[in-house]
Amino acid sequence: MILLDEDALSILIAALEDTQPLLAANLKDVQITNQTMLADLGITSVALYEISGYIEDKLDIVIATDQVASLRTIGDLAKMITSPA
């Protein structure tokens, strides 16, 4: 099991807390790894676009729409943060 990079995880948590506060509250005790499926966490496609918008604003990056649409795991999301299109 590969754990997420702490910086990427903190950005993801902040994005979830800001855009999806109820979902974030439910994930407090869940161990999240790179292999964790977004759908298993209850993250919808709409939520992904909100999260990516938050990340774009906070990190001053541009994330391609097709890149967001292809996200399936937390690892995919972390990779998007560390190497945006």
C-alpha cells in the first residue's frame, strides 16, 4: 500500500473541506491511499470539477477538462496536483 505524499494529501483535504464539507467530514477516519477509488469515497464527477477549480485557484495552475474527466483514483488526483496539463 502506497500512501499519498503529505503535501498532495493536505491539498486534497483542503479542497474537499472547502468544496465538499459534508463529504470531507465523513472521511476523517478513512485511510486514503493512491489506490483509493474516488467513487468509493463518494466523490462524484461534479465534485471533481469543483475540487479541480479549487486546486487551480490555490496553486495558480490550469487543469485540462479532459484530465479531470479521466480521474479514477486518489493517486490520479494527486498526480494532477503535482503535474497539471
